[in-house]
Amino acid sequence: MKGIRHLHRYREIVTCLVRNGFGFVVEELGLFGMLSLPKKLFTRPRPEEERAIGVRVRRVLEELGPTFIKLGQMLSTRPDLLPDSIIKELNQLQDQVPPFPWDEVREIIGVELGGQVEELFASFSREPLAAASIGQVHRARLKTGEEVVVKVQRPRIGTVIETDLEIMADLAALAEARLEIARYYRVRDIVEEFSRSLKGELNYLLEARNGERFAVHYARKGKVAAPRVFWDFTTKRVITLEYLDGVKINDTAAMRQAGFKPEKLVSRLLAVYL
């Protein structure tokens, strides 16, 4: 196993699987012997645990952190691969995590944008609007007066994700070598697709370029707004966008209160997506 140099992380993953009733999976993959783990860790799930497999899958992904939460979110869109009971639980996976400290936000902005927050912005909120697994978003105002949001990537998140993706690739190859069902579902292809997608999320320049292309395309069509990218304040790890207010797509009560018809919005969203 190429990634065995990440032995500590392998042990964390295996221990989490066993603790949540998936010791039989660890045994099937032969990981106890490969990692020299004590056999007493092995537990087979009780019958009542079998009925709650979706809950246990979700808990494993939540406990293992950002990379695995993202994997679960991707799999929640694949009812062709997973039963409804698991899809229902994966749909509950939230990308909300505790924010990282203000001092680290300042440091990253200083390195990426080449200046102190006070020098670059007229105002900058210390409290984030939202904190997710890869980055967090702060409201700010530029010296030229524009209201913006600044997304700052989490410290060292790239290293964490690279390690987990390497381990996932190893485990997928091991699963296909040992388990017929893994070969049937071609889990290595799934992991490779997921890896490409997640690595793209780590590059905010890619997000900014795609957002700008989207904005240019829909500027001709109307009825669809996309935030402007402020390139002087955007790098691979920091992205600064025009602030646009709105409501969540699943908050139909707020939509109706604002005078929108959810049915029309869904139709428009589907057309945009396609």
C-alpha cells in the first residue's frame, strides 16, 4: 500500500469504522494484518445496528472529516449506487464546521494578497458568515466602496485532503482486488472522479474563472445574477466576490415572503443547470 506512510491516518479510519460497526469491512479488506492491529478491535454489528446502517455510514463520514463529508455529499446524489435508506442519511451531511481563528484569516490574507487586512479593505468582519470544510466566508467592503464576500481557504486543508485522497485510492484498489461488489461498482473510478472534483475545489482561481464565464453567458439572457469577481483580491486560496443577498433554495417560505414563486424559480434553475 503506497500510502502506508500515512499510518496514523489509516489507524484513525480503521478505528472509526470498527467503532461504528463496520469491523467486518475492515476484516474483508485485510486491514487488521496490514496495519498490525489487535484482533480485539474486531466487532460484528448487532442486528439492531444492521437496521441503522445509513445512520452509521453518515456518522463515519462526519467523524472522519472534510474529505469524507465531501465524498458522502457526492454519493448522496447517486441513488443508482446506494439504497434510499443510506441516501436519506447522506442528505443530512452538513458542510458546517467550527470557524478557524481570526489570526489565521489575517495571516492567509497577508500572504495571499500581499498586504494587511486594514490596508486592503475599508471594513472586514471578523466573524464569518459561514464556515465550511474547505474555507470560510467573511463580509467586507473594498476601499472603492463595493460590498463583497471574501472566502479564505482553511490552513493546511490541502495537505489533509491530499492525504485522505491517497488513502481512498489505496482502499479502492484494495477493495476491487478483494471484493466482487467493489469491482462491479468500479469504486476506483468513483474515487478518481471524486478526487478530480475535490482538487478543483481547492483552487479558487478555477472557481473564479468558471463564475466569470457563467456571469458573461447569462448577462445576455437576464433573470439570472452572478457575483462579480474582484481579481485584484483573488488568488488560489482567497476569492473575493460581489455580495449578493438572497434566500436558500430550500426555504420556500422565505421565497414566498419575498414575492417569488418557488415553482417558477425551480423551472428556471433547472433550465440553467441543463
